[in-house]
Amino acid sequence: MKQRLREQAKVQAAPKEASEAIQRRLMAQDWWTAAFQVGIYRSTPSEPSTDALWADLLARGARVAVPVRRGVEYGWGWVDGDTRWRNGAHGIPEPVAAPPAPSGELRVIVVPGLAFDAQGGRLGRGRGHFDRLLAKTGALRIGLCFENRLVEAVPMEPHDIRMDVVATERRMIFAPAAAAKLEGLTG
């Protein structure tokens, strides 16, 4: 089932207008401006773009971390507007150098996925890298998803981590656990 969903998501185009709408919708949330230590992905052409989110975070002086390959695993690394980038695994931009960012310091994490469901289920690329990163933090987890990639139910395994919020170009979907995390972020 997961493999079939992955194949369907990979052939769907990533519409620019939808990416822009997802980012605008997220940045319009009153709690977004409270996000000052944020883990975020660098988008590939098949994923919702994060360019506007990056620009917003850097413009307001937020600390920004990205997934960084460290051996066979990933950790978080701090980056800024002066960071130099190289093409990493799967065409994902990676920083040339990034000081380690402790997972516990991140308050919000923006997460990619091939598909999501309304219960916060996420379908990744199948290697579990992001799930392992997310398991180490209590940050508010936000999945960016095109509305046409929102599915009835993502098959979940015990190690899979659910999102607290799923943002699409049409709506924001909040899981019950999001309320406490949002309170901690803004309170």
C-alpha cells in the first residue's frame, strides 16, 4: 500500500501556485511568528516549496536548522543566509558546513512528505530518516501537503511519527495534540 501511494505521489506535478498558497496559509497563522527556532527542509521540485518560509524566517532573525547527513544518519544543523549549499542525496540541497543543532532546541519543524492524511499520518520516501529526526524532539510538527496528495489514510507503522498540523493550499488541519504545543509556542 505504501509503495503504491509513493508511486502515485511521485508522478504528480508540484504546482507553483499551490506551493505559494500553502506557504501563505502557514505564514498567516498568528503562532507562526512565534517560531524562532525552526527545523525546515529544502524543497525539491516534486515537494511543496519552502522558499517563502525560508525568506520569512531569515528576515525576522529566526534560528534555522536543516537535516544534515552525518555518516549514515541525519541530524540537524544550523544554517543562515550566508550558508553555502551543495547538491546532496536525492537532489536535496545540503549545507557545506553546519554546526550541530540539538533537536531539543527546535520549537517548530516543517516536514516534507509524499502524502499525508487528516489524522497527521505522513508518507515519506521509505527510509525513515525524518521519522528518526522527529522522534528526538517535542517540537510542533507541520507537514506541507498539496491538497491532491491528501489521502484517506496513510498506512502507519509503529516507528512512523504523526504530524500535529497539515497545511495544504486550501486548509490547515490540526491534530488534537497540536493545541498543547501551540499553547507552549505562544504562551
